[in-house]
Amino acid sequence: MEPIASNPRPGHAGPIPPLSPEVAERLARVLPAGEWAVHAPLVEEIGLLKRELGAVILAHNYQTPEIFHGVADFVGDSLALARQAARSDAGLLVFCGVHFMAETAKVLNPSRTVLIPDPEAGCSLAASITAADVRALRRQYPGAPVVTYVNTAAEVKAESDVCGTSGTAVEVVESLGAERVIFLPDEYLGRWVASRTEVELVLWHGHCEVHERFTGEEIAAFRRAHPAITVLAHPECPPGVLAEADYVGSTAGMIDFVGARRPRRVVMITECSMSDNVAVEHPDVEFVRPCNLCPHMKRITLPKILESLRCGVHAVEVAPEVAARARAAVERMLAVAPRPGARP
């Protein structure tokens, strides 16, 4: 597909440069021509505006292809984006993800402006626990350190000893040298971690509304319908799903698995858009796509990103005393290196 021709856009004196052939080619693999025609002018204008402002756009793996491949400077899972936010020298960060992720970027970059295109982009898992809940658990289990999944609000991170991700949770738990650890808030991730360590874990009953909808019976049906399929599952899924999987790991782990193993046919038991985005890079792999969308991630759109850049909305703020304590927990997480892979 040829790049869309330059067009004058409101608010700009001259024409907008066309998309690079590389970006246009990638997007053409996953977007119908009619949809591409709608997105292309927005992608072009966002690209021009972010260069003018010296902005960097960070996008999670669950963002739609026109965002992930079209406008993002850096993409990845929560851990990768946290690392990138920590080492970025950009004065303006635009976070295309959910609110707790943008908060983490602000916590790690207190002197920089962090924008989120839609402040209502929340997370069922983050909403499942409060700072008061963490304090109550500390009273109930005195002396037990608290490991908090990075998928939480800054005020919850601030009550924690260290954060963790799905890719580092086992290593983080074991790095504390404790016999008992409070692990929050994802129950299913906690059960998976408990199966891989001798440390006793105290769990919370939080769940991701995307991953908890998958069932073991559904995965078994995929196997019957698609012979020789390889099943990759995120550890936020229920235990019955993980028992049916060939590999359990973080979003980054699943992407690495596909790149290294090149399975002929694969299903990723996670959010819909991730399969679309990974498929772009691996045209030789057939992706069977179950479809559980994250309604919060889908609140981030190209028009909202453009408005965020144009108008400087919506700035993420974290109280300094909360940010300092949360930053300590996140920085301890970043110091723990994950082991390669999750489960062969």
C-alpha cells in the first residue's frame, strides 16, 4: 500500500508529511483499506505534533494496531514500559495504556509531564484493592513483606515493600528471603507464583476482567477445533486455563516464545489486540484469535491521543509523599532481573 498523500490539517500551516513506507506496510497487514484511510491522517498528524513537542509515546501491547504500530515510540508490557519510562529523557511522555501505568511513569519521572489520553482508562485489577486494604493485611500478618503487582494504583504501591510483574513475580518473591509474603492483588497470578516457589503466599481476591473470562473448557475446545495448536497463556488466567497451556508467561514472554519457536499455529490466551500486534511481525505463524477485549485499554484512541498532544491533557499527578514511597517499591522491582521464559 502506498503512503497516504499529504493533506493540510486544521491547526497546521502546511501539509503533513506522509507516513513512512515501513509504517504504512505494517499497518496494511492488519487494517482493512477503508479503516486505514480513516486512521492515516490522524497517525500522520500525531507524528508531526509529537516531533514538534519532543514527546515520546509509550503504548502497551493491548493497544490497537493503529496505535501500537502507527504512533508509538516504545511498546511493551508493564515491565518494559516501566523500564523505558525510567530511562527516558523526553520532557513529555504520552502513555497509551491504563491509568496505573501512566501513574508508574509519573512516579519514575516526577519532573516530567506525563499525559494519558483518557483518564477514565482504569483497570478492574487495580480497582480491587486500596491502600487501606494493604495496611489491614500488614496488621493481620505482622512482619510479612508485601509484594504488589505493578497493576495497582500508586497509593497501593506506596504501601508495599516491592512491586512485581508477571515476568518477575517469582524472582521478586524469592529475593526477599522471607518464609511468608503477602502477594497482591491478583489471585490467579499469586496461585501460579505459589506453584513455583516454596515461599508461603498470602493472596488477595483480585482478578483481571479480561483474563478471568477464559476457561479450561474453552482452551480444550480450541485444541479440538485446531489440531497441533500451541497454547500460550498469561498467568492472570484461572488455574484451569494454565493447566491446558503449553506455555505460561508474561506478554513479553509469549512474544519471545513465538519469535524463538515459530509455532505453525498458536493461540495467545490474553487480550485481543496483542495477537494482532504480534501477528504483524510473524506472517509465517497462524494466529487463532480468541477475543476478550479490555474495555479500558480501548478507551485510548487516535483522536484522544491527538487531543492530548494538542491541548496538554490529561496530566497525571501523584502526591509527592506517595510518589516517593511508590518509587522505592518500583525501583526495587526494576533491580530484579527475570529468569528467561516461564514454563517450557
